[in-house]
Amino acid sequence: MKIIVLLFAIALALGATIKKSAADLQEISVRQELNLYRHQGNMLPVVEVVAPRS
């Protein structure tokens, strides 16, 4: 019975570690993508309003 509890605890710990690693990997990829855009200035188009004021 003790071996089953030990195996269950190891499986839970392994699952938690894999879940944390996946979350960290996703966060790193988001940071890398944001760093690519940081050096590119404003990428939005410039809009000029030409309508008369009312």
C-alpha cells in the first residue's frame, strides 16, 4: 500500500513539474515576441482626419 501511495505522489509531483515547465516556456516565448516588437517603433498606420468640425 505504501508503494502505491509513493508512486501516486511521484506521479503528482512529475505532473506539477511538467505543468510549471510548460507555463514557463509559454511565458518565455511571449517575452521573446514582445522583445522583437520593442525595437520596431509604432506599427499602426497614421490616420489623418479631414472631416470638417461641426
